[in-house]
Amino acid sequence: MMSTATRLAPVLSLVVLSWIPAWTASAEQSTAEQNQQLAQTIHRYFAGNSGYREGNLICRSQVEELQQYLRRTRGNIPANHRRLLNRVLADEAPLTQFFFAKNGEAVLYAAANKLAGYAELEAATRMAAGRKQIKAAIQSNQSDALVEFVKQEFPMKSRPNPSQQGQQAGQQQARTAVARIYTLEHFIEAALATPSSRGHVSTG
């Protein structure tokens, strides 16, 4: 005689199989919602910083404070990964110093929007002539001459692609193969792409 367990096995299998797609869709939706909530939290945090606007250059101390806040409010999450912090420009980096100088934000923000982003400007800071052009642009509060200088120094074929702006900073940056994080948008994109389990290291 067929046991009760044997008779119920096909039925239970069908129930389990029909439940898997719904569970998978629910998990995907939950992850998407969590990612959206994290992005909103990060944007709100930076919006609270006086003078910040979308597309601004961000520096390491700002991200370090953000990660400390996220650690307190959301625990040990991928956005707190030390490797993300290391990809942000240091506070003492030339481009950071120029950006946060008087008139620097307005001039370099405008220049970055006319170029492929901040990657080319960072590449320009590695050259004496480039640093001179940036200083002159900030002093005159005009970005046009700086933009033309960058375009001449980095012809279109060697200039960073706008879609890869966080991955290249001129030819020298490309050789280092490190994906630079210049803006808050770059940080959020990188944070959401960081694995949440294996290899995660707390920054604390």
C-alpha cells in the first residue's frame, strides 16, 4: 500500500515549485527597494550639507563622515566598504584643493559639465601647465579657457568616455586601472554594485 508521504510528494513538489518564482520576484523587489532607500538616505545626508549640489566633486573626508553615519544608522553595509573610500579623491589632492578654494566650485563644476567630467581635470592637475590653467580659470572666474586647454591636451581619441568617467582620468589614470569616484552619483552606483557578503570588510 502506498504511504501517505508517498502520495503527497508530487503535490508538495508542485507547491514548492509554484512558490519559487513568487519568492524570487519578492526578493528582487525587496533588494530594489533597499537600494532605492539607501540612495535616498545618501542624497538626504549630502543635501543637509550647506552648499552641496548634485554633480559636485566629493572628497574623502566627506565620504568618511557619510560612512560613519551609515554605519550608525544602517549597520555594516556594502556602502561602508573601505575600498570605496580609497577610490575617492583625498582632501589634499590638487583637484580637491582647487575645487574647494574660493570660486573653485563654480568654475570647475562648469568645466566638468563641458567636458567628460572631472577625470580630465584631475589629469590636468598632473601637469604644471594644467595647474596654471586651473588657477587662472579660478582667479578669472571663467572656465572656457580651461576647457579649451584640456581639449587640446587630451584629444578626443584619448579623452575619457563620459560613460566611463569614473573609471579613467586621462591616459595615465587608465594605466593605473583604478576606478575613481568623483561625485555622489558615482559613489552610489559603486556602493550598489559592491557585493554584500564575501569580501566585505568593515571600515571601523
